[in-house]
Amino acid sequence: MADARLLVLGLLLVESLYYIFARLLLPLLPPAAGAMYMTALGTLEIAALMRGRIEWAALRRHRWLFLSLGLLVGVNTNMGFAAMRYVDPGTASLLSVTSILFGVGLGVVWLGERLSRLEGVGAAVAIAGVVGISVQPGAFLRWGSTIVVASTFLYALHSALVKRYGADIPFGEFMLFRMAAVATVLMALAAIQGQIVWPTASAWGWLAIAGTVNVVISRGLFYLALRRFEMSLLTIILTLTPVVTWLWSMALFGGRPGRQEMLSGAATLLGVLIVTSSRAGFLSPRPLARRQR
């Protein structure tokens, strides 16, 4: 895409649909089955797009990385689809931005990065917002919030592994082997949970759309945007995703966020924006990337 604005709008659109498709599939299939079939179909589409030009040596060299990514993202996806039984897509998308905070925390603990005072304040504000959402009345909402936040940590850990060990893997092979590993783990989880069922014709149609949008287009646009924008700026852009997801959710499933949820959601987004803007150097000088040894 020549126009960066179209790229941003397209990315926001497809990213906002992740939990929407998970919710749409819920009446058609058990959560584990929906996640498994969606990912498997997306993987087959990626393989078809590669037209047999696959470098299998990348799988042999990085088999432990792909195994780790498959486990982390597979469990993350399984939990995210299961959470749709308890929370609406807008709330789930909002809670999922905590992956940014987890990513910052992993950078501090694992990569030796330093956190500025302003970033600490932003993280505290965001965490307060997440707590405000999670402690609302209703055991279902609290349980669903816990599932989403826990699954988000797994995805943040996956991102840290990719950042540290996956930079030299060709893009096509990385996408294919990563998604194949995820689909394998999702199949195992669906079997363990006793949720493998054969979809109806209408369910296959929705699964094909979800696999194309959530797996192929979404990840393709994300990595294209990653090459066009700085990671910090891209993170700030994606902070708007929950707002778009909430609009989709209200239009398709009805309901509106309550006052506490809106205030807590605003606090979460504000805190995340403070952290990401500061790390991008928009609010304060960047801290040293690594401690001196």
C-alpha cells in the first residue's frame, strides 16, 4: 500500500475483528474447535500462497522456537476463544492491550531495559484500569477478565521470543511454521477438552472468513506495517483497536459498556498510551536500552 493511512486503517479494521469472529463462531462451534479450525484453515491458505517454495531447513534450525511459539500462541488462542463465553469482544480487546505492559515488563526483567518514572506512572494507571474492569459485579465477568489477561501474558512472552530469536527467519517460512505449530497445539487442546466436532456448512463459511481475516490478512498487514513504522509508533496506533472492537460489538451484539467499565477502560488506554509514547521519545528522553555490566 502506497498510502500509509490506508495501511493504518486496514490494520485497525482487521485487528479489531479478532474477538468479533471469536464471538460470532461461539454459537456455531465449541470455543476450542472454532480456534482450531480457524487457525488450520489460515495455515493452509498461507501454504497455498507460498506455492511450494518452502525452506524446510528453517524449521529444522529453529524447531525449539516454533515449538515454544506453538505452545504459547496455541494456549493463548484457546483461552481467548473460551473467554467469549464470559465477556464481550470489546472488553476482551481492551484487556488485551495489557500485552504492551507485559512486553515492557519482560524487556525490563529479561532484556535489561530500564523503565522511566513516567512509564512507571503510566503502567500503574493502566493496571488500575484493568483492576477496575475485572472487579465489576459478576463472577462471569471476573473469570473472563482473568482468562483474557492471562492469555495476553502468553502472547507477550511469544512476542519477546520472536524479537530475540526470530529475526533471521524468512517471513514466509516464519508465518507458515508458526501457524502450523499453533494449529497442532490447538488440535491437541480441542481433543483434550473433548470439543472436536465437525462443523456445519454455515460454520465452514464463517471459519473460512475468520481464517482469512484473523490469520492471513491480519498478520500480513501487521508485519507490513512493522516494516513501514517504528514499533513504538505502531503500538500507539494499535492502542485504538479496542475502541473499534467496541463499536463492532455494540453494532452486532448489542449492549453498551457501563460507567465503571468506560472509566476503567479510559484509564487503561491512557496508561498504555503514556508508556508507549514515552518509550517512543514523544514525552521524555528514552532510557538506556540495557544496563551496563
